[in-house]
Amino acid sequence: MMLDGCTPWPAGTAGRYRGAGLWRGTDLGSLPRAWADAHGTATALVAGPERISYAELADRVDRRAAGFVRQGVRPGDRIVLQLPNVPQFVEVAFALFRAGAKPVFSLTSHRAQEIRHLCELSGAAGYVLPGLFRGFDHTALGRRLAAELPSLRRVFVLDGTGVTDGDDLVVPLADVDAQPLPLPANDPSDVAFFLLSGGTTALPKLIPRTHDDYAYQTRTVARQSGLGPGSVYLAALPVEFNFTWGCPGVVGTLSSGGTVVLAPDPTADDCFRLIETERVTLTSVVPTVARLWLEERPWSDADLSSLEVLQIGGARLEPELAARITPELGCRLQQVFGMAEGLLTMTRPDDDPHAVLHTQGRPVSEADELRIVDALGAPVPPGGAGELLTRGPYTLRGYYRAPEHNARAFTEDGFYRTGDLASITPEGRLVVQGRIKDVVIRGGDKIAAGEVEAHLLAVPGIVAAAVVPVPDELLGERIYAFLVSRAEDGRKPSLSALKAALQERGLADFKLPDRAEYVPDLPLTPLGKIDKKVLSAAAADPAHPRD
Ligand code: J2J
């Protein structure tokens, strides 16, 4: 049974996935103990000077799970989890699985707008936060939200910032620690955790991932990536990103008996040093990070010879950049196309070099179904480009508590409309051609245009707003806002005033416009919708006049 508000796979389909041995009834909460039984003294996690064995990790997870129960966390509770790349992220995620609670993975860059929405939408009973992180007081935000939202009963603070004695709302994460308890197993077909959608709508959506589907995804990708006890995975990007968490990422590496090294951030400085000292064999980055690493490589004497594979995904990888990876970094390139919603495609070790540079590879599961359709939903002839639709054993059937959006985002027969434009080669490899969804992908961060537009419209003086991507060499795309201001008083907030206003509203920094331009009117299509094609073309035109 899936949590209320989720869309289960049809019984027949689920039966097929089980019958084929894809879904094996794995409870993610039971994994740390099973891993400890198999690899006890081996190193599971490395973070700075700290090295945590599999046995230690399982013990910490058991103690924290009991600690959460003592703090009143109940099976089925949703808990917003917002932590940087620290061992506690892994401990807390698995402890919550153990306790039957469902973490909602949030980004550390999220602010009041995003966290409030996640808490409201999920009806969160708890919020695990870093405390004071990169100059922002998350505890203060947690307190404010708890005052607004009656369902939010507990705030757990990693660094203890803002904790006061005798407070039963704000609790240090270190106190979430108790003698292990026998805890009931989870239903493997139920939601284990929620990932955040890259989004197309004004408000982000939650993606339910089940124990069975995520165990299948991570196991399959780990096997195809040849992971084993000798593998060392560097978590360079934020761990809560599906790419880093399970593609094969943290969960796939731990399932294989390997070691996960947590990098504080993806800078070349930090990561090159960790690759050298920890003998990292595999890591995953977005194209922007790969570009920065290539820029830094000639200036670094770090020994990167242990690195076997660099996975690159999350945004379009220019073939020119792809071609530089092996000669300049000395490792194999693996292109990955993925989405928190499910479907993953990857190039493989035995693919010919042309396929590795120019395609996003094949789906990871034989049971993944891909369709390419035209604007009317009809299949395009083989090889043609169109919207990619997909369904399969680890692709959601519906967002959480979003019936109206689900009616548009899925076909009647359960295919997810990805909003990506792609074609499929005769060998079955995916080639991403572009997007039809209204999203900006800025250095791998996904920004829903509609969300930024809604906030811009709330700024005094702005009467119309349209956000489009503009090409950028380093970030791939930047955020370009076209605005119409009220004519009578001629108020046209400057870019910095707009950014300040959006920050003031509590929007995460990575969603702030990079450029704003005032126009008398927004162009419309014959159907009366804002013509974003015209705006994108204007934004990208070097001769286009700017403020
Ligand atoms: C072009 N666009 C891509 C690629 C994703 C592995 C890797 C990435 C993600 C991810 C992920 C792309 N070329 N190679 O979850 O497990 C764009 C598409 C897609 C959207 C999904 C994983 N790889 N994209 O990026 O949920 O537009 O997942 O639909 O963040 O990123 O974004 P997200």
C-alpha cells in the first residue's frame, strides 16, 4: 500500500515487476544492518578526518532511529531533510527509513518560500536543518515556520544554533540518539522518501520514491557501473540530488560494499585533493562543474590517476566539452540523462566513442518504456525528435497530492510526460534535443519559470513577467526576465532591487534573475499565450538592446 496521496503502479504491472525479480521486497531501512553484516569493518563513509565503518554506520542508524521515535516521530510522518554533505545526512535518511518516517529531500539553498511550501504540501511533522549554514540561520526559519504550521512539531538542528534549554520544539540533532529499539519493517511498496521535482509549475512538486523502486534503481545502476568493495565514490554534488544519492551514488556504492567520500562542495580544489588522497574511482558532476574542473586541471598537481569514470549529467553536455574529458582528466566519460521522477539513461563502457560523446546512452532497465511523440501526442517515425514519454519500474505514476497536475503530466496509460525533446537512435540510444517544459537549467539547477514569474509579479510596479533561459558558456543557461511595469508611475525596479525583493520574499538565491529587461508589452502567440520563443530569441541575440 502506498501512502495516501500517491499513485500506485497498477496491480498487474507491479506483479510483473515483482515476477521479473526487479522489485524484491527490499526495505531501505533494513539496508545499513545488512551492509554491516556483509562488510562490517570496511569504510562506508569518509568526511573530512572522519571515517565511519559499515558496522558503525548501522549502529548510528539504529540509535538515531530510536532517538527519532523518542522525539515523537511516528511511522508515516513526513520530515523535511535539509543538510549539507555530512555523514549525518546519510544517518538521518536511513534512521528515518528505519522509523517508517518519510524524509523530504530539500536543498541547503532553499529558503522560506521553498521550505514553507515543502512543509505545507507534505504536512511535515519535523524539519532537520543545518543551523547556521553559509550565513543563513535555518533555525530561525524553522522556528518561524513552526509558529505558522501546527503540523510542524519538531525542528532538529545539526550544529546546535538557536537551541535553548528545555525547549521541546528545537532539538539538537546530537540528542536524537537512544538505545536501539525493535522497529517494524516497512511495506516495500510504500513511499520511502520524497524527491523534489525540477518543476514546470509555479510550486514545486513532490516525487514519491518507494523502497522497492529505489532499491531496484540503485542496485541496477551499481551493477551496470561495475561497482564493488574496491569502489570509492566521491559525492561532489549535493547528496540530496538523485544523481548523487542513487545513480549509483551513495546508496549504490554502499550497496556494493564500496566507500563514499563526502565533498563539502564541488570545487576543483576540494575534489581533486579528495580524489588523490582517497583514491576515488567514480564521481558524478553537472557539465558546469566538469568545465570548471577542466579549467583548473592545468593549475593543479593533484594525482587523479585513481579516477576511472566521470559521470556527467543533469544538463546538456556539449560534445566539445565531452571530447576533452578523457584526454585532460585521464578517465572514462559516462553520460547520464536522468530525472528525480525516475528514468535514467547512461552510456556504457563498451559503447563506441562516438556514442559516448554524442548520445545520452540507453535506459538502465529492460523494463523502461520510452515513447517519442509529437505535439498532438502521436508517435513520431523512428529516429524523429519529439517529446519523450516514459514509464517503468522506477518512474513515478503521480506526484504527491497533485491530482490536477497529474492529469496533465501523465498519459491515460501511465506514461510520464518528461517535457524533454529527444530522439532515439537505431541502436536504442537517447539523444536529448531540447525541452518543451518551461524550465531554466542553470548550471544543473532547475528553475521553473512560472515560480520566478509569480514572485516577480508580486513586486510593486511589475504588471507582467516572463522568464526564459538565455545561453551561457559556463552555466549552460542563465535566467532572463522580461518585465512590464505600470506605465502611470513609471516604476521600474533595477535588477538589484528585484533580486533584493525576491530574496526578501524568501526565494532561494539560485532562482534570482541574472538579467531583467523592461518591455512595453510581452509578445503573444495567436492563442494569446506569452510567446516565449520570441523572447528567448531576443534574449539570445547579441545585437538585442538591453537596459
Ligand atoms: C540534457 N538534459 C538533462 C542530460 C538531465 C542523474 C542525472 C541527472 C538527474 C537530473 C538525475 C540531462 N542532458 N544529460 O536525477 O539521477 C534535464 C532534463 C531532465 C531534468 C531532470 C539523475 N540530464 N537533464 O538532472 O530531476 O530536462 O534530475 O528532465 O534534477 O534535467 O532534472 P532532475
